[in-house]
Amino acid sequence: MLPTIPCRDFLHLVLPECQACPDPVATYMIRLAGIEFSQITKGWRHTGSQVLASNNVTLIAPDHTEIHTIEEATLNGQPLDPVAFLSADPEQMTGIAQTGQATEISQVEPGAVQINPFQAGTLRYSLTLKPTMARLLATFPNDPLRDAHDVLPAFMFSQHATTIAAGALALILMLPGEPFSDPAKATLKRSMFMQGCNSAHADARMGQQRAPRRNTIHWL
């Protein structure tokens, strides 16, 4: 599992420019910036495999993450086409498990997939990930309002902290009617964020080589 850090570790880069913003709001905006960063750069890759024995929905995204795209998948060595779930044949939507040569893989939940038609075997996959949008409160007895999903992969802090902070500030400063609202500054921060995202996306494209398949996560 890729190391993660709390979103609040970014607060010292964010709060000096929006001092009246409550910590929980700033922390959530930091996560939203991490989500958009992942969507734009498509550089957070995860490869793995699972043995499928039944036609159940199969969770393949690690904790605190969601699938952004399915890059590639095979079942028993045969390629699968990533498709939208509702593009499957109508009879596959009746709830009756169809069997045969699997041809499609569908994302049916934020972190889970299903095979159409179902075929038992070994599923291998390459994904791009993003932080989850879900909320998970009341898991810390001494801090019941702390969201357990307010975490980002450590590489976003070590390599892209200023970009993530700029993205969070663009969201915070655009909030209407707040003492820290500043649309002009928000526009500037948005430009800085997009510049950082585009640079990271270019770096990921240049360095993106297929690694040996293993159940791990990569930032390339």
C-alpha cells in the first residue's frame, strides 16, 4: 500500500492565506485538490491481480482511493474491454449470472468492478487512482469530526505540495460571503494549480513505462 499522509499536513501551506477558514473546511478542500490533481495527471497507477470465483462485485481499489480509469485488464490472460456498466447486453442486467468467455470489465462502484459475462479465473489489472470522495467520520474517539478519508498519498506532499495547496486555496477563496473570500486571488491560485497539474501530467507521460505486474501502486 502506498504511504499516505493526513491532508492536515498541508494546512501550514494553506491557512496563512485564508486565516479565518475553519480547519475542517480547508482539510476537505485539500483532498478535493488531490482528487482533481489525480484526474488531470492520470499518473497514480496501481497494478494487481485477484482470483474470481463468483460473479460478485470485486473491490480492487486500495483503502482511501477510487478507480479513475481502468487502463488494462485481462482474465486468464485474455484481454478485457473496459466499458460503462450500462453498456453491457440487456440480459446481463436481469440479475441472472451469465457465463461464458469474459469480454468486458465494468466499474460498478467507485472502487469495484464486475466481469461481463462472468468467468472464473485470475483477473489482472492496471488502474489509475484518485482519492475517494467518500466521508468516514466517528472513527477517532478523541476527534469524532475527523474524516478518516482525509488523506493523500505521500508523494503529493513530497513532490507536489505547492500545487495541491494552490488548488485548495483556489476552492477556499472562491467560497462566497466569507471573510476570506477573494475571487481574484482564487483565479490566480487556480492558474498556479493548473500549471502544476499540466507539468506533472507531462512528466508522467514521459516516464510512464510498464512495470512488471505486481500488487502495488506507482507514481511515475
